[in-house]
Amino acid sequence: MTAAQAGVTARGIRRSFGPVHAVQGIDLDVPLGQVTALVGPNGAGKTTAMLVLATLLVPDAGEVRVAGFDPITQAGEVRARMGWAPDVFGMYDTLTCREYLETMAAAYRIPTGQRTDRARHLLELARLPDKAEQPVHSLSRGQKQRLGLVRALVHDPAVLLLDEPASGLDPRSRVELRDLLRRLAGEGRAVLVSSHILSDLEEVADRVVFVDGGRTVGQHAIGDMPQARTARTYRLRGLDPAALQAELEKRGVGWATAGHAGIDVQVLGGEESAARLLAELVAADVRVTAFAPVGGSLEATYLDLVEGQR
Amino acid sequence: MNGILTVARLEFRLRIRAGRWRWLVGAWFLVLLGVTLLVRSAADQENLVGDLEEQRTLGAAMFGVVMLVVLALALLVTPALAAQSVNGDRERGTLATLQVTRLSAAEIALGKLLASWGTALVFLGVTLPLALWCYLEGGLSVLRIAGVYLVTALLLGIVCAISLALSTLLARTTTSAVLAYLTVFALTVGTLVTFGLVTASVQTEATVRNDGYGGSYEITVPRPDKTWFLLAPNPFAVLADSAPAAPVRTIELPNGDTIEEPLSVDVLGSMSRELHRIRAAPRYHDTEYGTQFAVPDGVTGGPVWPLGLGVNLLLAAGAIWVTIVRLRTPTRKLARGQRIA
């Protein structure tokens, strides 16, 4: 990958806070025009890595480029091209949404004449145009989250760093966030998203970077993720639940009821065994209406990685 | 410069909308109006201000007391305006989003300083009608009023700068607020107590002669001329000593000599004269009774305020520097318990 295509490249980021080794070797590539997911358990070093990329924290070691510049020695250049939305952030509650965005536009040195237009455009992007003159504290949590996201877009950055942008969003807003991220990547931006909501990430991300214990444990394109090695849960539904249960028991497949949602079974041996089980059930005349993995492949791979570490 | 104004405007807006400022400023004005009224009725007594003609000079007497009260109360209000500025933003998680913009650390620091100082100046500005009243009572020059206000404004700015620096150094807002008040306490009461105690322990022995009692004897003489600098940074000393001289009147004595005398009782002037006096070194000199070791009559030391204000301005400059350094990103060090975002 050449520098021109790379929104972010990071090699061997290390950072300790006293005795706590928050990051001990994170490698990261965020190409332009793609959404890259940063996935890992709490305390894996995601936020610390983001702070380094966002020109806020000097790493103990490591080679980092954001939009082609070094965030440590060329912070100003990076800031002009990078937008960052932290996981936990405050807002100036008593400002109106328009004032808030206009203030941020001023902080990014956008000329006075363009700030009003910019704020209006961003409010539309956040689906908050009717809230322009409302104080920020009157917004719901999800609305604030969206306002915080478009704040990071005030200066039309080429690189976007979003730390847990989906937390606090209702399902509809999550779908919208997904569409927005796709659109931003489609405009040629490099988007890095960290999240715990893996099913969402799976649908939006082009690439995924797994981190655990402060290290990068894998970088994959979403299409060629390694198959899960451990058992995976599948959820089944049949027209006659009793017949389905009986057939499963006959085969010695452990099951558990998931209430009205159906029956959960543990399938070992990847998609091959799952396909075989389904074929057998159908052959035995069980009328199956649903047979699907619970959680996406991202989640499975993630759990696999995390289990593998322990 | 634009960046400074962006931050200052933001902070100012937040301040105005956050609290009950109208009530606070209103209460502040009423308290000081009451003080001015009391001072006027106290000064307007015959035993204090001789004859009727002199009543037109009441203003100088009123102004001195009122401004000392204004300074005292403003020193109580000002630390609150800046002492939670940076760590409060950190707690609310609004600082980092400002730091990743194109604003420099200096712009954020100076913008915050400007906003808190501006708020302090609003409180000071509200007292201007009282100064006008004093002026109308007579005995005051516009220059004296302007000088006193300028120095008061500077002193409040200095307190803002120190408080702001404390808010960058300490993670907890309560700790920084307490330390800001302790700093003001150290500057006001601390300097006075230190000066008093150190002066009491720095005394020189001298042999003087008194012909009336017939002979020489030893005395110990306090030497405030060696310790005056301890008192110099006191804001009240700076204010009193830096005030442009009050108008004087020239009195012709029966023997044809003329002397200059302040137009009325003037507390700032008295404090200033006292400060000049303690700077003067005692020395041996002959009087009609013998040889004394004292400050000869009519001898005074120089003004105290240039050093005092200088020390305060240096403190403020250091505080601003600390603030800028502490706001600089990317950062290497995090204070314990400090979150970056």
C-alpha cells in the first residue's frame, strides 16, 4: 500500500501509562475509500491507539502516519485532515446545535462566511435540521451522538477516526450510521471505527483489525476472514418444534430453547458441519423454517481470537 | 488572534448561559452601593472633614475605601471564574475535541484567560457608576480613577492567570479552586503576616544618645527597610501605592511658607505614604536632643508598587506559560487520574 492510498498506517505503536502497558504493538492500516473496523475487548488498547492517531498522545514507540503526516511532529497538518469522535465526549450543553457546529468550524479556521452553510449541511447530515436552534442539552443521547459524529466532519477530513460511534444509538440510528459510514467511505475517506456491536461492523466494514491485550492479532479483509475453529451457535425454527427437538436428540445434538426465537444448537466444525446438519434434518422430513448462525462471522472470529488468547 | 477570540467567545457564551449572572452582578452592585453609602455618611462628619468648603472633597475619601472593598470582593470572586476552566472541561470531556482542532495550545489558553478576565472586568465595570459618584463629590482627578481601575483590572487578570494555571495542573476541580483561593490568601494575608513576622525578627541594635537623660543607651530598631519587599506583592499595597496622587491644596502658613496637603482623608494616600516610609532606612542623625537612630523626618523611600506589580506580572506570565505547556498536544505525560478525552 502506498502512502497516497493509505489514510492511516501505524507500525508497532507502544504506550504505557506507568505500570499499565495499554498498547504493546498495534499495527494498523486504514486505506482511503474503505471502512476499517477496530475490534477487541475492553482494555485491548483501542482507545489509546485512537488517541495516538488523533494527535493527542505521544506513543512510547512506533511509526505512525495519518493522511501522510506524522501526528507527533506534524500535528497541525494531521488535524487539518483528520476528524475524531471520541467514545465519551461532552458537549457545550447551553449552545444551540447551530452555534456548536459554527464554533467548531471557527476552531477549524473555516472562513466566517462559510460557517453557517457548513453547519446547516452537517445538521442535515445528522438528520437534525429542525434542531438547529435548540440547545444541545435538549437532544436525546442518540441525537447527541450524531451531532458529535458530524462535528468530526466539520472540516471535511480525509481521515475519520470514530471511537464507539454506535454506543447509545437505537437500531434505526445504527442503520443510518452504517449508511453514513458507507457514504463517507464512498467519498474516498479513510474511516476507522471501533465498536463492540460486531454485527453492525460486519455489515459496514471492508476490513477488520483485531486487537487484544494491546496487540494487533490479525488484519483481514472482511471477505476472507479465517473460519471459526470453535463451536458456533445456530438458531433453528421448525413448523413443529417438538419434531425438531426429537430429531436433534436422535442425532445427539445438544440444544437449548431460545423461547419464541427458536432453538439454539452448538455446531462444531464450521459451516461444513452446519450444512450437513441442515441437510440431514431436511432429509428426515423436519420442516425447517429458519437455520442461521447467531451473530455474524466477525463475532465468531472475534470470540475465536479472544478464546485463543486465553 | 482569531483563534483566541473563538475560544473566548465560546467560553463567554457558556458562562453567561450557565449561571444566574444577572442576579449575581445585581447583588454585587447593591452590596457595593451599600458600602459606598455607608462610607459617604461616615466620611461626611464634621470631625472628619473640617469645614463646609471641604465637603466638596469627600470623593477622595469615599473612593479610597470603596476601591479597597471592590478589590477585596473581586479577589473573592475572581478565582472562581478560572480555577475550574481546564480541568472542568476535561471532566466534561470537551477539552480534547477542542485540542484536535486547528486551535493551538496558546490560543486555547489565552482565549480561556480572556474569557475569565473579561468576566471579572464585567464585575469591575459595574462599579464605575460608584466611581462617578465619588468623582462628583469632589477631590478626585480622572487620572486617579483611571489609574486605580487600570491596576485593579491588572490584578484581577493576574489572579485569573494563576487560577487558570492551577486548573491545568490539578485533575480535580475542587482542589484547584481551593488552591486558587489559598494563593489569593497568600498574596493578601500571607504577605502581610510574613512581612510582620520577618520584620519583627530582623532588628538592629543601635547606640543612641539623649542629652536630656544624660547619656548613651542601646536600642533595638526594627528594619522594615530590609523586609519591605515581602509586603510589596500584596494587591492592596500595589493598588494604594500605584494610585496617581490625589489632588492637593496649597496652604500658606502665617510665616509665609507654603505646604501641600491632601484635600481630604484619603486611605489610599495614607497607605501609600506608610509604604514609602517603611522603605526608608533609619540612620544616625543629630537632633536637638542628641543622636538618634531613626528615619529622619521628611525622608521616605521610593514607591513599593513597581516591584509588587512586577512580581505579580511575573507570576502571571509564568502561569500563562504553564497553562500553554499543559494544554499542548500530543502529550507525553498524563497526570494521575487524568483522562485525555
